[in-house]
Amino acid sequence: MRDQPFAAEERLRLEHCSREPIRTPGRIQSHGMLFVVDSTTHQIVVASENASNYLGTQLEHPQLLEALHAGTVVDPIRVTFDGVQYDAIVHAHANRSVVEFEEAIVGVEYARTSVVNAIQQISMLTNSEELRATAAEQLRTITGFDRVMVYHFHEDGHGEIVAESRADDMEPYLGLHFPGSDIPSQARELYVSKVSRAIVHTDDPGVPLLSIDEDPVSIDLGETELRYASPYHLQYMRNMGQASTVSFSMVRDGVLVGMITCAHREVRRLPVLLRRALEVLTTQVTLQLESMAQIEMLRHEVEVRERRAALLSPLFASDDVMSALLRGSDTVLDLVPADGVAVRHGDKIYTLGVVPPIAGIRGVIDRAGDEEMATTILAQKRPDLAAFIPGFPGLLVVPLGSGNCVLFFRRELARVVEWLGNPGPDNRADPLSPRLSFSAWRESVADTAAPWGSAIQEAKDLGVALQGAMARRAEARLAELAMRDALTGLRNRRFLTENLERALQERQRPDGVSLLFVDLDGFKTINDTYGHDAGDAVIVEVARRLVSNSRSADAVARLGGDEFVIVCEHTTPDEARSIAERIVGAVGRPIDARGITVSVTASCGIVTADDAVTGALLIEAADAAMYRAKADGKNRVAV
């Protein structure tokens, strides 16, 4: 979300937390006992100190042995040891299995009915905010804890309390943020594999483990219920006024995206089976939130795709890329929300909205135009770029290849963030200790822009689509050029052949297809007398006159040199002759060829298609008719 003002201290705390042996504390919470059993001999090789009399003995309980041999977790099994009833949780492994015992809470029903009712109630909700709030209320009602909070973890690791249910006399925490070191990465990894975690008493010194053959500190308790808590975390809880907590993980695609934490000011313990039921409820909440997010994302993607298609569709009918992106009723800023945008296309930069000066934009492009980038804290991430565009900490760069790119800008957004206690050194006994107070603390955040969020992917998708559209447009232009004569812009022989065959296949009598073959008379003399530049000017002007004196539906093509062909569809022989005579007359008028007035005439042959003719034969027949016109004296029409 931001680069915190106490970032150095926060990094130090995260590093310190990463070294803490939270999976192997060597002790358990004292409300239970624990055995490690050799899976083959059934000997108890590790025991908690409060069950040390069993260390080295054989496990003989038939239900527990059956669970060990089954190789699956049986959760829980009601057993009795030394006259005390326990809920036993078995973690069966190939070599050594772990058996935990939590003293049964006599007379307390497991409240499965109330959990089922809560699941049924929340399953009907379709609003994420209401869902989180209802889940917090339901868990507080079911558990009896003083406070229930729903956390959401942001991409940068820090958390936010997005829902809360609390006793009336408790300070509200809703909407407050907390740093990532409150729940460091290795703790989050445990919360992914172990989806609930109960800490029954923050003043509990715990019970050490004893072993007959290994150091108890090496025993991995990561998946157990009774694992002793980190001293740092216990102090954190005490500073918050919490005696007991139980937390439930919200996991999506193997990532911890949130948590539901229940906290109580007095010692309070929930039965195992109730915790399992609440794990199911939390999973239901997570799935519903994911479903809502997916539906919203799909709806948004459809809207964005439609806007992107509408934005790019003009590119196929126009060479003006910038008008399509920046000048229409819908622009690129309707697709990717930003204060302004700059597009580099070729050697030019085009802008829309509120943007930095062009010189600053060029400076950024010269240094970062070829790399993808998305930041809201440019001065901290790339101070070299921030110097060019002060006041715009939000920068999103989308390369388009060949030196082209799109840059989106967002201006500084001054805002206030409320934290769950001042994260700075003034609120800690030392840099590595937990915060002393958790009262809301406000921080003014500067030099940042609004988060880009989904706009990053939308900008990338736009870049891919834009490159594709421009490539297809370039291909279409190449294909178009392949069908045109470079000098006159008329259709060429290739186009003529393809178009003529199509016309012959589609013709319907009594309308037919007529072909006019036009050849200039004495054109070589112009080239020899005035040079090829003058000759080219004559060819260009003749081409213009052929087009202007043909019908709009007629196809005019240059075969090469001074030979032209006109395809007239749906034309009678009389209509074709009229067009030919008009063309011959137009060509015969004087021509200004680069300041030199010259005269040239044309001979025209006409042929009309019959049912058996092909395009090649039709051209050959028209060519023969044209030579008859020349033989008859030139500057005339012959059939």
C-alpha cells in the first residue's frame, strides 16, 4: 500500500520473526498433553512433561492404535487417561505419529446446530461487506468471545480489519490497518496448512516436551493443536488485553487472503469439534467471497472487453491511430482510469487529460518506455523517473514494441490511513517488541497515487490488443498495396485477374461483363523527348481521367507501362462503347506534365464476356480489339 515511515524497523522485525522457531518451540500449551508414538513398536518416545509417566511405555489404547494403523486423522476420539476424559487428535505418520489430548469440556454441547444455522444464513448473502459482518456476528454468538474480527491481507502484506463484532465497552478496530510483521510470512505459511489456531491463555508458561532419543526442540509441532505460541505473539496479545484467541484461516489457491480471529479478555477454550465446525463455516465464507469476486471480475471483464473492442474497431477503417485512442467519444481513459495518458507512436507523442510536460514524458520514455511498469510511489521506486514528472507518483507503462508505448499518469492523492496502534518506535519497548498501545493512530500519506488495481491487467490487455490491431492493420495495408500500382494508385494486374474472375462467376444475363483495354498512342515519344519524370506525370494524369470518366462501380487497373484495363460489370455492349468513347475523348485533351504541355491519344478495345470465356481469354480478346483500333488509325474504339 505504501512505503511505511518506519520501513527499516518493519524490515528488521520481519527478519527477526523469520528466525523464530514457531514450528519447533519444544513445548505445548498446558491445557493438554502430547505423545509422539513410534508407529511400528507403539512405544511413546516423546511425551509432554505433564504425562512424563507414559514416556517409554507402550501405547495400548485400542481406539488410538486403530487410528494409528488407519493412517488418517481421526478427529477427535474421546478417551480416558488417569480418570480424566480427553478429546484425542491423532496425526498418523509412517514412522512417528503424534497424539494430542485436550481435556474434554464436560457438559458443553458442541453447538454444531448453531454452526449449521449460521452457514445456512450466510449462504443466502450476496454482498461481501454484509457477508463479512454477518460472519463476525455469528461467530461471536456461537463462541461467546468478546470480539471477532475479519482480516483482509493486501498485496503488500499489510492487513486491514474489514469486519468486526465486539462487546459494547470495547474500543472499535473496524477499518484499522496493521503491519505485515503482526502476522509474518512463516506464521502465514502455518495458517495455510493449519487452518485453525487456538491460544487458550496468554500467561500460560507451557509444558516442555521430554524425549527418550532426541532433542524435543527438533520436533515439528506445526500441524498440532497444542503448539506453544511465540513469546512475541503472547506479549502482543497481552498488550491488546487478550487472554484467549482462536483464529480461522481464509485460504484461496494456497494463499492466506484473510482470517477470522476471535479474542476474549478472559481465559476461554472451545471444544475441538466446535473448532472443526467453525473451520467449515470459515471455508464457506471464503468460498462465497471468492465467488462474489469472480462474478464481479467476470462482469467487469465483459464490460472492459466490450469497451476495448469499441475503442479499437476504428483502427481497421482508419490509419489515424491517435484519433481512435484519444479523440473519440470513448477514449483510452474510459478503459484504463487515470488522470492522463500519453502515447508514443513513431516519433510523436500524443496526450489526453492531465499529464506532465512533454519534455518530462520524453525523459521517462527514453529511460523506461520499453519496460512494463506499474507503481503508485514513483519517487521511492524510481527516483530517476520521478524527477522528470513531479506531482505524478502513479505511473503505468505499457510497451507496444518498436519504441512505441502508452503511459498512464495519476496525480498525488493525499490521504489518511488509520493504523491499529502507532507502528513507530514511540509505541514499543524496543524496535523488536510488539506495540504497547493499539488505539487508532492516523498517518498522513503523501507522494502516492490511488492504487492501480485491475487497471494494470486492463492496460496490459489493451497493449496486446492494440499491437494485434495495428499488426493486422499493417497486414491489411500490405495486402492492399499488393493489389495496387505504386505509381498511379490504381488496381494492378493481380487485382484485375482476381476481380475479373469473380465478376465472371457472379455475372447474370441480360447484364454482362465488358472489358475495356486502353493503350496510349505514341507514349514512348514522350519518354524519349521529355524524360521519364514527364512520362510518369502523363501516366498519373491519364489514370485520373480514366477513373473520373468511368462509373463509380467500374474497376480501373494498370497492367503496366501505358496499358490500362477497365472492368465494367452489369453493362450492355452499347453502354460499354459509350464509356470507352468518353474515356478516349478525355485522354486526348492536352496534359500538363511538370510544366510541359503534351498531347497523347488512346486506343481502346472492347470485349463482352460470354458463358464460356475465362478472365485470361477475355483480356487477350480485349487486347486484340485494342490493336484493331490502332490499326484503324488510333485514337478510337474497336470491338
